[in-house]
Amino acid sequence: MGKLVFAAIVFVLGYALYVGVRRQRQLLPATLAEIVPRAILAFAIGIPALIVLFSVFRIIPAGQVGVKVLFGEVEPVPPAARASTSSGTRSTTS
């Protein structure tokens, strides 16, 4: 959650800087008057977008198994463990 708040703050500050530079672009040389505001806006949108994109992934520690979640219920036995135990204990009753 902290990453998303940080991304929002970066966006708001970047956009405010963009608006301020855009209003004062007459103080910049003519070649930079168009490039600088666009670069600031690109960073103001790009950095938060990257933060949001990379915060989607979760790292599972070594030795742990990813848990399948369906509507808030946790599967008690991982599917791989269930498949290996059920295949070894088949009974052949007629």
C-alpha cells in the first residue's frame, strides 16, 4: 500500500512541477521551452506507472508453495501434494 501512496505523491508533485514550468516557459531558452515540460510530464506519468506495474508481482520465499485462493477460501492441501498422495494409495476393490 505504501508503494501506491508513494506513486500518487510522485504523480501529484510531478504534475504540479509540469504546470509550473509550463506557465514559466518564457524564462527557458526556445529549444528547451517545449522539451522540458514534456519530459517532466513523461516522468510524472511514467515513474508512478512503473511503480504500480511492479507492485503487482509477489515474491514467494524459497521452500514455500504458492497458495491457490478462490473467493477468500484457502485450499488446505496444495494440488501437487494431493495428486502424489492419491496416486500412491489406489485401492482395487471389485
